Amino acid sequence: MLTKTLETPEADLVYDVHGPLPSAGGRPPLVMIGQPMDATGFRTLASHFPDRTVVAYDPRGLGRSTRKDGRNDHAPDVQAGDVHALIEALGAGPVEMFASSGGAVTALALVAAHPGDVTTLVAHEPPIIPVLPDAAAAERARAGVRDAYESKGWGAGMAAFIAMTSWQGEFTDDYFAQPAPDPALFGMPAEDDGSRDDPLLSDRSWAVSDHRPDAAALTAAPTRIVIAVGEESKGVMTGRTSEATAALLGLRATVFPSHHGGFLGGEFGQAGQPEAFARKLRDVLGDAG
């Protein structure tokens, strides 16, 4: 693995290259992006593609990538510009792309703005609230996570986040009538360390979940778009947003093994089914390797 830095006027973007550039066998690089996850979250998945050149990066302000613009928010259109610059720097585009969570939102913004950058996009569980029929209630649930974090710290915020993302179906009165979840039930600390800069639990990444995909641009793009959803995500928020995003584009979501972090192999203390996930990804990409 080779680690490199792309310097731009607003950020220094650190990225990892697994394999040779130009890539071997005539296949384009397979670029993997997440948000707020950085490149370290793709190392297990990349290991299942030893015959491919895999590139993963840290979004600006996350992981090893630093910002020069003085901001601390995270917006898909801005991230899309960074990924476009990264693809240009690789000198090997257009690329294939696997993008997960907020990275999938960035990838959709990228294809809408730069349709020649990506041949095939597999967008895994984009958490896009506006596509939901209960969007207003989902926004209220999201605000509840922020409020718990702001008032009681990381443990309370993460417990609220888990409660929100594991809720089955639309956010009804029953959801909002629940007592605040106990962080200890999820193995989270109850004490407050005083920090309030978590991009997942604060409102710094609300532009990600507020993104409205440009359906006209996406359907007109030459990019083959696959919206992926974990088999264990049926009924929960990211499963519902995946299916609704696919429907917006006139598609059906493609089912992948496991859950929202199904490609993880223990990174961040979470494991899915990375080997089965990689096999499915190879199949979707038409990769016979």
C-alpha cells in the first residue's frame, strides 16, 4: 500500500493506493469512499481485491486529511469536488466506485456534476432523508440525536443514534414516546468528556442527509448506477433510504450481504461479512477475478 497526499487550495487529501498505477489487466482503479468513515474502514474489503488497484481516501477534515478553509462542516457537493480532483490526480479515469453511507451521497453528487468520472457506481445505503415519505419525522429523529449529544455527550448521542438507525419502519409517535436510551445498554460511557465535534452526532454533517439527488442528471449520466442495500437493513432508516433512492432513479435496490457496515472486518470494532460482501461486489462489477 502506498499513501499519498493531494494538495488542493482548500484541503490536503490523504489517500491510499493498494496496487499499481496504472492498474493491471486493463481494469480501471476501484475507488472506495465513505463519510464520515476514512480510508481505514476499507482495508478489509480492499484485501479481497488483490488483483485490482484499490484507492481509498480520507475526506477533508477527517482522518489524515486536513482543511485550509477554516470550516468544520461536511457537504456532499464539496466532497464531490475533492473526489473529482482525486480521480484527475490518479490519471486513470474514469474509475469504478464503491461508496458507502455518506460516501454514497458524495458519489451521487459526483456523478451528477462530473458524469464522465465513473463508469460504474455502487452506492451502498445512502442516508438521504428527503426521499423518505416520513422525511419530516426523520429530521425530527435526527435532531433528537444532536440534542442528546449536545446535552449529555458522546455516549448519550451514540445511544440515541443507534436507537434511531435501528428503528423499524417510519418514525411514528411510538418512536418519539420512547425514553432516552441508556448508553450502558450499548456499552457506551455515560460520562460526558465535554467534546462536541463528532461529525456523525452533531449537525456538521446534516448537509449529507439533507442532500436531494439530481435525478435528471443521474439518469442522464453514462454511469451505471447500482443502489446497494444490506439484507439486514430492511425496514431501518438506511434500508428505506436506499430503496427510495433507487426508486427515484427508476431502479430497484440490489441486496448485499449483512448490514450498513457489512464490508467491515473489525475496523472500528464492527464486523460484517466482508468475504461474502466482496463476492457480491465483484459480481455486480462484472469482475470475474
